[in-house]
Amino acid sequence: MTESTNPYQPPEGDIQPPQPDGNADDLLASPRTVGAARGASWVSEAWPLFSGGIGIWIGMTLIAGLISMALSMVPLLGIAAGLLMPFFMAGWAVGCERMRVDGEVRFEDLFAGFSEHFAPLAIAGVIYLAANLVAMLIAGGLMAITIGGAFALGGMGADAQSAVLETGFIIGILLGSLVTLAISIPVIMLIWFAPTLIVLNNVAPVDALKMSFMGCLKNILPFLLYGVVTLAMVIGGMLALLIGLLFVIPWIACSNYSAYRDIYVGDPA
């Protein structure tokens, strides 16, 4: 019996992610700067991508959230939840690319990063986690120094010393929070577009992180407006008994792809 007529042969199907129109050479020479109003346009341009497969996008959101939540609850595996983020972001980009090119999205696109570009995505994830760890250590060190300085003050009445300790503790918390925020923003800029650039354009992980940072840096104003719009969407989703977040979160995730097309390809999604 030949292989072509073997009744026990498993069915074959195309599970490969769609091939992008080109490779890294098709990107713009450098990330371009767009107008501030484009920040809102990224959200509106993501609606056709999202509305074309709402059910699948919501399912992908639920599965990704449940996997990350489950890992974060297990000691020593919580770090794996952070490492998964670039893979899920890459899978989302593959799904958006398939929707733009083929007019459909598949649930298995969520895991495309695990079969395609695994090593580069893992490297980007490790660098991202390391940068977050440095930010936490710096913030924690400043908090410890401030609070320790308050404890070092002595030679005063009990009431006065208690007031100094309380003030030092509050200042330490505020200073640490501000430093964490100031450092975390550049860290987020590093990873924002990196998985998309890796999985769709074959960009090396370190180069993808640099390009992601520059793309965000050149478009601070659009991202400020984008932040306001998406924050309003999240608040609206929370007011809708949290059910609205099932629609808002994947829609916002698709808008990341719209921004990528605008900044790095020069072509709206």
C-alpha cells in the first residue's frame, strides 16, 4: 500500500505562520517619527484586525492569561511567566499578520513563537527580565538608603525620632516608586516592538531591542495620546463588570501591530 493511499496516515494541514511580505531588509532604514494623532489611529486601525476574529482573539487572551497566572502562583516558576511574555507578543503579531495577509487568525498562532524564532525570543525575554531586575534593585537600594538614614538619626526624643522614622519611610517608598517608574518606562520601550520585529522580520534579539527603544523614543507624543486612549478603554472595560476587558485587552494588543506597521514599515495595518 502506498503512502498516498494509507488510510492510517494522519491528515496534513498548514500550521506554519504566514510568511511576511519580506524580511528585515524591507523595514525602513530607521524607525520613523509620526504625528501625535497617529497614537489614536493605531487603535482605530486595529479594529478590523480584531473584529475579523473576535472569538479567537478572546480565546487567545484567556489562555495566555491563565497560563501566566498559573505559572506566577508556583514558587520558582513565576519567572517563567515573565519569560513567556515575548512569546505571546510574537504569537499575537503572527496572528495580526495572518489577518492582514490572509484575512483570518488561528488559535495556534498564539504559540507560533515557540516553534519559530524560539532562541531569539528567549534571549530578548532574558534581557528584559534582567533589565527589570536591575530597576528593582536600584529602587530597593534607594529605599533602603533613605529609610536607613532615618534610623541613623538619633539623639532626639522618642516622639521626634518616631516622626523622623515615619517621614523617612514615606520618602523612601515614594522615591523608590518614582525611580522604579522612571526606569521601567525605558525597559518597556525595549520590549514593546522587539518580539514583533524578531518573528516577522528576522531581526536579531539585541538589534530588535534597540530598534524597539528607538521607535518608542522617536514617537513619545503619539504614545502619550495612545496611552490616554488605551487607559480610557481599560477603565471602560472595568466598568463593564470586567467583562469588557475581554474585548479591550486583545483589541489593544492588536493596536501594537498597527503601531509597528506605521513606525517600522511606513504602511498602516
